Amino acid sequence: MSTFGQSQARGRLEDRRFVTGAGGYVDDIAPAGALQAYVFRSPVAHADITALDVDDARAMPGVHLVLTAQDLRAAGITQGMAASLIRNRDGSKGAAPMRPLLAEGRVRFVGEALALVVADTLHQARMAAEAIFFDFDELPAHVDNAPGGTLIHPEAPDNIAFDWAHGDAAACDAALAASAHRVTLTAQDNRIIVNSMEPRGCFAEWNDSRLHLCVNGQGVWDQKAELAQMLSLPEDAVRVTNPDVGGGFGMKGMTYPEYFVVSQAARALGRPVRWMSDRTEAMLTDNAGRDLVTEAEIGFDADYRITAYRVNVTSNLGAYNSGYAQFIQSDLFARVLTGPYDIKTVYLNTVGIYTNTTQVDAYRGAGRPEAIYALERIMDRAARELGIDPWELRRRNFIPPAAFPYKTQSGETYDVGEFARVLDKSDAQADVAGFAARRDADAARGRLRGIGLCYYVESILGSPTEHAAIEFNDDGTVSLYVGTQSNGQGHETVYTRFLSERTGIPEGDIRIIQGDSDRIAIGGGTGGSRSVTVQSAATLVTVTAMIAAFTPFLAEELGVAEDDLRFEDGQFRAEASNRHPTLQEAAEMARAAGRTDLLRHREKTTLDGRSYPNGAHVAEVEIDPETGTVTVDRYTVTDDFGVLMNPQMVAGQVHGGVAQGLGQALSEHVVHDADGQLLTASFMDYAMPRAADMPMISFDTEPVPSTGNPLGMKGCGEAGTVGALAAIANAVQDAVWDRGIRQVDMPFTPMRVWKLLHEG
């Protein structure tokens, strides 16, 4: 534990520069005189390209370059976008159709890039794009999340991208058949657009035959490797940097075609080139989230204990594979398939479908919110159909504390868990006992009130290995090099304070270095709620090695026995000496003695196991039957995040996650017409949640320290979203159950809910 005050709630160090406009975002720091890029995109969802004439565009004022797929091929760039492929249940790999950087031969979704125009100004580039002649033979669009329809890729018959399974289907069917009770549910998980505050963007520059790509991403090393491969460069000829980033949420965790094409444009012109998407462009081209239908069946014995759980998922991938798309609703969904429950028999089958829509990939939680949503919706449905209290049904099926470490049917090993204890605290915190009185008071006003519970388990993802380096600089400051990337979460605050607490180095003297492939040799980037846990563990190992390295040097300098020298309260001390140098003073002594080897320390660590944050979300909603308006009136979260680094920032992460879950549950919904046109391509049509939609969120923790890392932490970044969806949906279902309504689906917009109430 920390000597200097871990788990204190203090403000964020980076906030002053952000709120005063001093942040260094990619569009702020592009090189002076950089040319402006604009992407010409397909206006149709599915068509054969019959003509793409850019000659007039090339002749427009201020235009320096127009790139098409033909130009890329002439430059030797022939590869498609990289994507991970999952194994089908027959052992073959999922479909791998080529996704070109710029469309050639055919376009497959509205917004697919056809050409890149580079000009002196953005206005000139836009005007030149207007001069491009694009002709096509339109084809029928396949937009339904179901097999069949017009073939999009010959590599994927019936538009099936993959057919993946986990578990024993026959055993699951037999266990369900033998169950005393069986309950089924179909859950629709609506598509959303991420809408990070800062849209995607980048700039590229070449210096001495070396590429520098600055991109607002979630890590630099995958980008670096893919750039080198795509542009046929040695990896040491590529530098990737991530500056300040205004939100990622998984959507910025992978590469996009624009980054490669902008890099090639800068190489062809010998000048820096910048590109920044506008909001509608982002809505058309950023990887979307969710978009699946889950059919679930669960069995219980006579004592209401779960006997088996079967799940069939149909997942919309969009027009192409994105970076990790095939794994989101299959492997990652499976990680928390059984949630907090002791379920011995399971079967999961996921079928991925190509459609003529934008790609779908990771969004805050990446598969785990979707799995928990299905599980907690069917647990709630089961409680209602079986006539048992929803809280009691969950308690009856929780994995008992004595069963930990517990290996789930999907192969995860939960290290610790006291789910009933967390739920007990949640009951008191949410005043569940007082709900009946609140419901009756609402009924007297002609309103409906419902309460919903979601007990979630989250599996932290990403590499368990991370690196850290600590360097003592000439000016007396100390640099901490990290392998993760902040997207606004507050990493600078957390890492600075952790290092200060462990070493006594003043916070004001610490500089966090991130997001630069030249300065940091390797790292795991940010995603899957891994950052603070793995990075702090790596820093701890580095601090330990650093103190061990300084000890023999200082023992000789101070004239004491090495075994008598100890480091405590930020100083080296020995009984035989009245000198007690700090680490910074020790570094200056080493510098004076020519011991430059002591001025930089780099270590890596690999965690023993994942952490599994878990907790209870309780939502209370009020519905106005006359308008269908759903108001989240009360919201209570009780989480087990293990040991907290900064409770105030953890609460902020939970609030943000709940807000994104609430947005999907109540208002956010991507709509395409039958021709594949996006009808929700602006904030006039796509309903982001507003401050007035958010309730006050009561947040507390009931920690059970993890054994998977030396600090006892459990990641918190995505947990709010994992728990929010089912809590709100179950509350809406509760509110309308006595009206005879047995099926409710997100988003719970006023029109949808009004129609449910008035049309049955």
C-alpha cells in the first residue's frame, strides 16, 4: 500500500489546460502550412462503379493532389485493411473479403471513401471534390441483420461473415429439456454512433524518408506496424504519435483508411497533409457499436436454480470486417456469458452478417454489455414469469464466496467475488424497501413507476503485459514513460500521483510521456479497462527495480552497509548516516559520479490474471402514459472495483458509462432506410442524451480486492455502461408489466413507449 495516501479523492491535473483551451489535440498541432485533405465519399450504399473521373478536380484552384484506388495501386499500395478473424464452429476461419483503402470496382456503404483531395485550403478541397464525376450502377442494398439478400462479398455466401459457437449444444438442449421451468426472451440491442467529442483526424509528414503520423487514437504500436506494412516501409521508418485525445470509447482503437491515404499523400507531395472529419462524416464512417439480436433460453430446477443457458446471437458487422469486429459478439460476448451466476451448462452461437452499412466494432464494453444485457433481461423475465422476486432469484443463483477462484463455462477464472454482499449494500443504498410507496405516489398522479436491477460482471481485456520507464532529467524533473494512452480518462493525474505516492517525488516534478512510438518502445495501448491496473503494476515494478539499483551506489556514497540502507517516506535512510537523500537527490549524486546508468530505469510486468469488476445497478423510471416519456428518476450504483486509486475519478468513469448506457436505452438509435441511406446523420436526427435526461447517480463501492494484480485493483472504465442497459430496460419492463406488456426493446423513446401503452 502507499505511504503517501492512495485512494484520496483529488482533482485532475490535466483539467486546467483542457478547460482553458490549452489542450494539444491533433487539429491544434498540425504543422504550419500543412495542406488540407478532404475525402470524396460514396453517396450510395451498394453500386458497381462505372466511372470515377477526377481530372476536373485536379485542375481546380489550389489543388495539389487527388488520389484514387488506381493511384494507390500505381504507388505499390495494394493491401486491404487488416482485420482479426475468428474461427467458425466447423474450424474454418471467418470470411476475409478485402476492404480497400479507397473503393475500387464497387462501393458497399454510404460514406465509403472513393478519393482523397489535397489542396491549400479545406474550402478548395471541398470545391474540387464537387468536380469529381462519379457514375455507378446501383444495386439493391442489404440492410437487414439477417442472412440472405443481395450478395455483398463473394467470400461470404448469404452474407454470413462467421458462424461461431461455444459450449456443448446437445448437453445444453438436454439440460433444458429436463428443467422444471424454461423461459425464453428475444433482446434487441440497437446500433449506436459513438460521437466522441473530438471526431477522428490525423496529419502526416515526412522527414528524411521517415513518416510521422499523428492520429487521435488509443495507442500507437498497432498503427505503426500496419503503416509500415501497408506502405512497404521498415518499421523504424515510421513514427506514430497520439496527442491529447477527446474521447475514444473503443471506436478509435483501430486503424481507418484515411490514415494510410493521408500518409501516402504526404509522401507523394513531400509536404505535411492534415485531415479532420466533420460530425456528419464521422457519423457516416466511424465504426458503430452494438447492433445485434439475441435469442436466449434459460432453464431452472424446482428450486429456481439455473440448469442451463442457451444463447443465439445475430450480429450486424456492416459492409466489411473492422479491426476486431468478428470477436466482439462472439469471443468477448462469451467472456461474461454467465455473469455472476453458477451456471454449469451453456451454449452460445453467434452468426455475423454483412450489410450495406457502416462497420460495427468495439464500443465501451465491447461485447460484455451486450452479454450482460441479454442475461439480466432474461433473469428479470424469468423472475416475473416464475413469480419469484427478481432480487431473490439472483441471490439464489450467485456463485458463492467459497467457490472462488471459480472457472466459468467460458473459461474465465473469477479470482474473488462476494456478490450477495454487494447486492445487500445496493438494496440499502437504493432504498428498495421504499419503492412501493414511491410507485403508489406516482400512480396517484397517473404515472407509472418501475424498478430494474442489473447485476453485472465485467472481464478486463487487453494484454496483461505492460512496460514503464522512469527517467531523471537534467532539469531536475522526472519523466514516467507509459504504454497506455489517455483519451480523456485522467491518466496523467492517476499516474503522476501513483509515482509520487510510491517515491516521494513531488507531483509538480513528474512528466507523463505517452503516445509516441519513438520514445516508448512498446506498449499495450488503451482499451478494455486495462490501463490503470496494468500501467500502475508496471510502474510499481519499475520503482522497485529503481530503488534496488540505487541502493548499492548510495550505500557506498554514504559509507554505510548496503543491508542497513532502506527507502521509506521518500528518502533513503541508514542508522549510521545523518544524510537521507531523496530519489531526485540520489539521481544528482549519480549524475555527478558519472553513473548515467542510474538515470533511467525500464521494466515490464505481466499480471497473474484478469480482474473482474462487478456490481449492482438499480434504476427507477417514471413513465407518463399520455406522452410515453420515460424519465430515469433514481439511479444507484454499488460496485466492487477492488482497491481504488482515486475514488472521485472512479465515480466520474461510472457516471460517464451510465450516461452512455442511458443514451442507448432511451434515445440513441441508428436508422437506415431500405436503400442503406443513414437517416440519423446529424444531431438534428440522432438523439444524444442531454444533461436534463440524466438523473443524479448515487455511487458507492463494496470492495473485494483482486488477487490478479499486486495492487488489488479492478478496472472501472467500462463498467457503468455494462450495468446501465439492463437496469433501465428492466425498470421500463417493470413499469408496464401490469398493463399486460411482456416485451420492451431499446430505445425507449416517447413514441415507442406511447405505442406500447396504447396499442398493446
